[in-house]
Amino acid sequence: MIDLRSDTVTKPDASMRACMAEAQVGDDVYGEDPTVNRLQAIAAEMIGTEDALFCSSGTQSNLLALLTHCGRGDEYIVGQTAHTYKYEAGGAAVLGSIQPQPLEFETDGTLDLGRVEAHIKPIDDHFAKTTLLCLENTQGGKVLPMNYMENAAQFVEQHQLKFHLDGARVFNAAVKLGIDAKDIAAPFDTISVCLSKGLGAPVGSILCGSRDMIKLARRWRKMLGGGMRQAGILAAAGIYALQNNIERLSVDHENASILADGLSSIDEIEISPDSASTNMVFVRTGKRGSGLSTFMMEHGILINGYDNLRLVTHLDVSRKDIERVIESFHAFFKA
Ligand SMILES: *Cc1c(COP(=O)(O)O)cnc(C)c1O
């Protein structure tokens, strides 16, 4: 099956599994798993922070950041469709008594800083205390412009806000811009990075930040039941992913681009202009798309829904697969 539903579907290959099988392990709750420690050191070095923490998922890693930055009755400003607001089961509110202030993303995936400013609450007994600004990069497959990031960094400094990046796909952004992930991460207090998306690890995310932040986050992780024992078996996959699967993200970006081009000649569908910035193509099919996912399934292709499709390229999708997907789309709309 060619699975375009998400880059989370990637499976560990033989070399990654070999690293997992050979991993040295210890009890990570005692800080004694050498492979977890090595992963955390490598990730901190790559993201440019003092320390890092291996987490069970990006949802957990983002939640740890929120719990670390915000107390009960504090508020974070976040995108209306941001993962840290919309797709984490309300964890910040449920588990942290932290209030979200969601704002619409601009079309380029940024949050307008003027609108953010207008939503910072005055210090007054009526209001929650605005403490944190969260950004996402990539956001809906889009790479945030670096000059925006610089402005946002100045903005949080000026307003004394903490600054968190949901960088689930920050390496896609870095590869796309041809820069170091460190340069994107630099202004943030904490950065969450997924190992289990395009990087191909089976499990895990990394939270990066200062030694003090990570120490606090580690305690919250334990409280949430995320203190894992011989987790080195999983961390070994993360190390392999960071050492082997970053540069090749450009192949996924190229495949997304070829896919968007190949579909653009089908009159019945509309390709979003944001498509193929990195590894995602967004397609609107309208009513003409009903039956599309069943048809695709019969042709060995998995997609999600029909009217508003998100097609995601990743390391288990080859150039040849992309050609087959394009052919199948044409076949469906010709019929
Ligand atoms: C996938 C994702 C996460 C984390 O997801 P998990 O499935 O919990 O690992 C966080 N933010 C963004 C933007 C994501 O796409």
C-alpha cells in the first residue's frame, strides 16, 4: 500500500531495527540508560540547547513545555488550528489549568503579532495571566519566514513572554531553507521535535531547552506516567533517525512537488497554492471526489477523506509510488 495519510505511518527499516536490537540500555528513571542519554545529548547539540528530554510523543512533549512555562490560571497564545491547541485533547486545560487564547493563523502559518499584542491581557484581577506564545514550524506544511521569526523573538522579549516552538517538523523547515535547525530554534525557550514523523522512528519526540527547564519537564513527565525504563531500545531508533534521515527529507519535498504538478492538470480538483512547500499537498475535490478514497484503496493507495485532502510524502513513499498516485488520480477523474 502507498500510504499518503500522514508521515507518522513510516516504519523502521532493517538498519534502524538493527540499531534498536543492539542498543545498550539501563533504567532511564535513574538516568542510567546510556542510549537515551546519548539521544538527548545529540538532540540538544543539533537544536542548540543545553539539554533535551526524550518523550513518548509530541503531544506529551508539547504538554510538558506548557506545564513548565505556565501555572494554574496562566494563558498561552496559540494558533486556532495549532496542534498544541486543537489536537492534544485539551491537555493544557485538563491537566494544567492553563487557558488557551487561540487566534487564526495567517495564510503563511504565522500569527499576526499585532493581533497577538491585542490579546495580551493587562495585569488585572479580571484576567488570566498571559505567559507564553506558541508557534508551529512547519505549520500545515508551510515554513515560517525567518524574518517573521526574528520579529516574533523581539516581540516576546519586549512583552516578557515565554516562547515555545512546536517543531514537530522543524527539520523539514531547516532542510527546505537550507539552514541549520539551530538557527530556527535559537529564539525559543523550548522546542519540541518529532522523531516519529518524516524522520522515521517508530516512537518518540524530544523536548529541547535549558537545563533548568528540562529538569522541571522531567518531573512533569514522571507525573504523567512518562518515566520510561529501558527506553534505549526506542532512543536508538531516534539516534538513527537524526543521523540518517534528515537530509533525505528533501526527497519528500521533491516528491510532494512532483505530486502537486502531476495533479494540477486535472480540471476537477484544486491544489492549494500552499502545497508542496515541504512534504504536504492539499487538494480540494468538491463533490467530484466522492468515492475517491475507495477507488484509491482498490488501487493500493491510502488517503484520508475526499473533499479536503492532505497528501503527505515520507520515506516509505518513492518517486515511482508518486507516479502511480498521479496515474490513479487521472484514472478516477477520467472515468
Ligand atoms: C504530529 C504532531 C505533533 C505531535 O504528535 P504526536 O502524535 O503526539 O507525536 C505535534 N505537533 C504537530 C504540528 C504535529 O504535526
